[in-house]
Amino acid sequence: MLAAIDGACKRNGDPTCSSSGVAWIETEDGDLLFKAKFETCSTSQRGEVNGLLEALHYAVDNAGKDEDIIIITDSEYLYNTVTLNWVGKWH
């Protein structure tokens, strides 16, 4: 399974801001899917995380037992969160 994810925020930091996180998913069967989450009063980082969560939720529910899951992101924030274990330091 291949998932490309992204997130964005309109009016980041403003009380009227809104973010979107999206995942474009290609299954092993070649099906293309689109999953998204929209939030108000959010940030661009939350948009990125929500894109990742959409991909992971889909993968947990639909990936085969031995199926590889590849996630592509342009977010240095998400990349460092996983590879440098920033998430393990959040309390």
C-alpha cells in the first residue's frame, strides 16, 4: 500500500484558521483512494498529522497481514517526529 500525505492551514495562527490533512492511497490492487480530515481552530502541523492519521487508519483497517505500507510526506516536521522519536518525548 502506498500513501502520499499532506496538510495545510488557511490563516495559520488566526482564530478563524482551518486545516486539512489528506492522504492519497494506492492499494496493492491498484485502486486509488482519497481520505481527508478538516478542522477549524487548527494549525498546519495538525493538518500534516491528520493526513498521516488518515493514511494509518485506512492501513490498519484494510492492509493485508504481510502487506508493506509506504508513506510519502514532504513534511520535515512529520519525518523528524517519527525518525527522531519526537513523538516519544511528547507528554
